[in-house]
Amino acid sequence: MQIIKNKNARRIIGIIIENVKILLISLAIILPVRYFLIQPFYVKGASMEPNFHNREYLIVNEIGYRFDDPKRGDVIVFRYPLDKKQYFIKRVIGLPNERIVIDNNSIIVYNQNLGDDGIKLEEGYLDTDKKTVGDIDITLNSDEYFVLGDNRNHSLDSRIFGVLPEDLIIGKAWFRGWPFEKFGFLEGFEY
């Protein structure tokens, strides 16, 4: 009888050791991915409609901007400049060292490559009836971005809180996990 108890005890200890190993290996893989590569994010509110809706579940690519800078048209998640505990999702409109002018429901971008005339942004991802209200003329520093929500009439964005410092950017919206009918990688928008 004593031999059976020892065999059972060794077996139980072996199972516990194997489970602890599996747990440690899983944590060694999952934690770096979760905290340094990708992060889940729920859309809250209507500021990005019609492209992103309330309660959509997104995966944010956190590592991409360590190798490349945000591009115009990227949808990014960032810490709200006036309350860094809050996370916002908006679209990049103005890049570092650019001048952004919003006037008469249009956005004009000026930079070294565009000359004195600048270029009027054509935003194909917006509904045709969406207007960009405001009277803004701002020049961005080398570490600043100008961001807007796609639902321009209902968005708290750079028109209100000002420029977005680069160090507050978490990452680029990369994958939509919910709702299932929109499940998949997010397409980029080129200008």
C-alpha cells in the first residue's frame, strides 16, 4: 500500500510541475506580446463613425511606430493630452513640421514638398455630407500631429484640444475583432 501512495504523490507532483511549466511558458510569450507589440482597444463613442462604431473591438499595433512614423490617414490610438488616463481614437491629418489650415469646410496642408499653394485633402473615407468646420491655421513642431475624428460634427479632436504630441501615441489601429461581420485587418488610406 505504501508504494501506491508514493506513486500517486509523485504523479500529482509531476502534473503540478508540468502545469507550472506550461503557465510560465505561456506568460513568457503572452505578456511581452500584450505589453509591447499589440493591445486590445474598445471604441467608445461616435467620433469615428461611419468607419468605426461604438463598442467595436480593435487590436492596436504598438510596435510599428518604433520603426516607422505615423502616416496621414492612419487611424491611431493615443492618450488624451488633457487627461492621460483616457484613450482616444482619431485619424492623422497633419504631420510634423506641416502647416494645417481649416477654412470654409476644407483642409489645406502645407509642407516643404507641396510649395506655397499646399494641397486640399480629399478624404475618401468620409461621407460626402461631412464638413470639417473650424477656422484653424496651425504649424506643427517636429514632434506633433494634428488628428481629427471621421465624424467631424461629433468629435473631440485637435480642433479643440490642440496638437497631439508624438509621445502620447500608443499605436495604429490594425485589426478589427468585433463585430464578426467586419472581422479582419484594417485597410490603410493613402493620399
